[in-house]
Amino acid sequence: MEFDQAFVWITTRRLKPGTRDEFARAWRPTEFPAGMLRAYECYSADGNEVVGISIWDSPESRERFRLSEVEAERRRLMAPFVIEERAGFYTGRELRIPER
């Protein structure tokens, strides 16, 4: 059985009500890091919760970005809009959906 391994960083942030637009501007990195293969931004219907999902080529690539000045600055800019944050880093795989 073939197993395509992926490294996935998921962050969930609860935002101060009415700050989605300001948060979105702060959240975008000034540069996309080496090793990031894909990224997704998911908002709740009311805009007060955002989930970031990024796919990485290795745990080391994600860790370099997590500890970088670019990420530190991004987090500093986001902080005024965030009430709560949770994050996890996972190893996973894409599930293939059979053709219908």
C-alpha cells in the first residue's frame, strides 16, 4: 500500500468580533517560506474564527519558518486581534476518494 506522507500545521484562532479584515491583513506573510507546499485559510460563518492549514515538505522546513523573524513579525501584527489560539503539527496523508 502506497502512503504519501504529508506534514500539516493547523492553527485555530478565535478573533475579537469585527476584526476579521484587520486580522487578514496582518496574517498574510510578507514572503512564503521555502518548504511550504500549500496553504488554506478557513473562516467561520461569523468571521470570528479562522483556521490556517499549511502543508510542508518536512518538519524541519516548518520549524525554520516557525522560528523565523518573518513569522515573529507576523505573530506580533496578529496579536491585537486574537483572543485565543491553538496549534498542532501532524503527519498525515491525503485520502483518495473513489470515482463515483
